[in-house]
Amino acid sequence: MRHRLETRYRAHRAWAGLRGPDEVMELWENAEGEWTLIITYADGKRCIVAMGEALSPIAGMPHG
């Protein structure tokens, strides 16, 4: 999945955070504003949770 995001969609991992002790959420984005939200479980399985476009920072909120 990582290879596909990096090569096909030219995306990079912009954010990551824990969702409980056994799950990591990752937000991938590219320069065109497209984004993908992925969850990775402790056993190594990964699932796409959501995808979208027009990602932009909110004024006044820290980014990266």
C-alpha cells in the first residue's frame, strides 16, 4: 500500500497518531490536495478508511 501511495499517487505520510494501543492512523497527502486516511493494526493489516480531495490547512491551526 505504501509503495502504491508513493508511486501512483505521489503521496507522502503527513500525519500519524495512535487510536488505542493497537492501531495507528496515518494521513497521506499529495501536492494536488488529495488525501488518504489509513489504519494499521498491530498484526500488520492496513485498511483505507477514507479518501478525498481539496485538503488544506485551517487558518490558525498548526500544520505538520
